[in-house]
Amino acid sequence: MATDSSETGSKTALEELFYHTDGVRFIYWRQFTGARPAVYLTALVAVAAFVTGLSHLSRDVVLLEGPLAPVLPISEGSASIAGVVVAFLLVALTFGLIRRKRVAWYCIIVAVPLSAVVPLATLQSTDLPLLLLILVTFPLLVRNRHQFDRRLDLSAIQIASLSSIVGVLLYGTVGSYAIRDQFVTIDTWGDAVYYVIVTIATVGYGDITPVTSQAKWFSLSVILLGTGAFTAVLGSFIVPAIEKRMAAAVGTMSPDLTLHEDHVLVLGYGTIAAAMIETLDDVDVVVVTAEADTASSLNGTNVDVVADDPASTSTLQAANIDAARGVVVATEDDARDVLAIVAAKQANPDVRIVAAANEQRHADKLEAVGADDVVSPTLIAGKLLGESVLER
């Protein structure tokens, strides 16, 4: 019996998806397959660095007998704690690699070799596994650098708040070191950094104290500026997360959505979706987006918004997908488009789905998982440019 080629293609595409236990979500890993070993090895480097750091901390004396010991300004005490600090840094950056953030890759390229500094300064037998992991991990990270291509999306307020905390740290460190003779026990740059962090955190151990009026006023300025900058950082990152949660709850429970019939459901919102919605003046449109800022920007328009995950079948059912005329998938990320298409097919197998392929090479995959029609904006734009330059 002959096998339908479309069914075969669909099965192959679905086999390329990683199935999550909730039965709804799928994670599309094909384009990220080559980078996964690098991410896993980076996580192992973080674990090895932590174990190595604990090994150094458990010893009474850490001997600096490695090849880098004579050229590095590192003490036995700093060598004991440095491995643990670098391990926590690697863990944080690994989460960035999992999300394919470009800035995380840049940082990890510096952090992984940095984690080899202490082992090369001590060169104990317990340091060898960490060194071997670093030798294997670093080339893989460099080889798969193109896989980590997502930008770190920060708002102007978040960038300004992070810049303010960096500025306060620089101001306090340079200032305290410049007038170090007016403090008790500030002798090095390390002492200045320690004093600034302790002052901003309002811990005040008392081991470093100002002894002149100028130093006291300077310390007050560091406290005021530091606490203000720290509060701004927390507010700029925590408040949007809370707003997103609240918007998701309110958007999902909107009572008007169940009244929609013969409407167009738009999963994701961006420049493509915005241009498309302008052509649907006489049709009801419901946008499903997980971005709180996007949902807020659409409030007050003639478009209804569900502030929730467009790849969740329960969300799509709340948006009354059963009565929808059609579904447009345009999340501006082909991997997320796959998730949204699968969820839409699960919620309503008969609904017509049109998807926008951000990359032409992914068009067949979007069709394989259930899209009835796939449009490639870049392909259309290229053809129009060619026609335009020939004045056709």
C-alpha cells in the first residue's frame, strides 16, 4: 500500500520535535541541534568549577604550584574562593545559552577560559577534570557561535537602570580609592570595591570607616546613589514581570472572547501581523501574545487581546478558536510558529492556518506540522525589489 507523501512528511517533522510531558507544548530543536553539546558541556564546566572550588575551600592551605602562579597576582585566599564565584557566573550564563542569547555567548567565551586560571595556578590533581572539560568545551562554543543569534531585548529603562548601577560602582570605587587616606584600612583597589559594595548593601561591618568630613559626605552620596540605582534595577525588571502575569490573567479571562464568531485569530504580534490586521477592517481580530508590552499597546484599539501563550491549547480555546474563520501564525520566530501551529491543530483540527515563515528554508516544516498555507515575506520582498528595479 502506497504511503501518502504528505503524511510521511508530517510524521518526519513531528519526530523532530521534543515532546514535553504536559501533552501540549513542543520544542523545536532541529536548528539548535549542533549547539546542544556545547551548552551541556558548559553546564558541566560550571559543576566542575564549583566542585573544584569546594575542594580548595576544604583545604587548610592551597598551594600555588601551577605554571601561572608566578605571573598572576593571586593569593591563596582568593584562589580558594575564585572557583566558586566563577561557577555561579557560569551557571547564570548557561541559562542565557539555553535561550540562545548572543550576549551570553560573548560572556561565556571569556568566562570559560577564566575558569581555567585558578586550576593553572594551583594545578592539583582535582583540577585536571575541569581543565579537560574546558579544552573540549571552548572549541565547541566557538564552532557553534552562529547558533546563538538572539538579541537581549532590554527596554530603555532597563538599560538606563543597569548603567546607573555600574556608574555608581565606578564612582564609589574610584572616589574611595582617591581619598583612601581619609578612610581606615583602604589600601588597595580591592579594598575600595569591597567598601563600595558593603556600603550600597547597607551592611556596614565597620572594618572600613571614614575619618574626615569629606569622606563621610562621600560615603553618604554612595549610599543614596547606590540604593536609588539598586531600587531602579529591581523595579525595571520585576515590575514588567508582575505586569505580564497580571495582563495574562486578565487577558485570558476576558468574557467578551466567547462571543466572537467568524473572527481571525492572530498568534503572535509584530510588524507582519500589524500590517496584515490593517487589511481586515471588516473582520473581528483577536491577537494572542505573551508579550505584556505588546498587549498593553493594543489596549484601546479595535483588536481584542489575549495576553497569554499562543502555543497553549487552553488559551486558544479561551479565544474561541472553534468558531474562528482562520488562524494567522506570525510570532516572528519560526520555532515558536511550530509550537503555535501544533497547538492550534490540537484545539481545532479543522481550522485554516496561515503562517509567515521568517526564513524561507523553514516553510516546508511549517507546512509539515499543519499549516495550510505558508507565506515568506522575505521571498515576496525580494521578488518585488527585482520587479521594481526592472520597472515592471
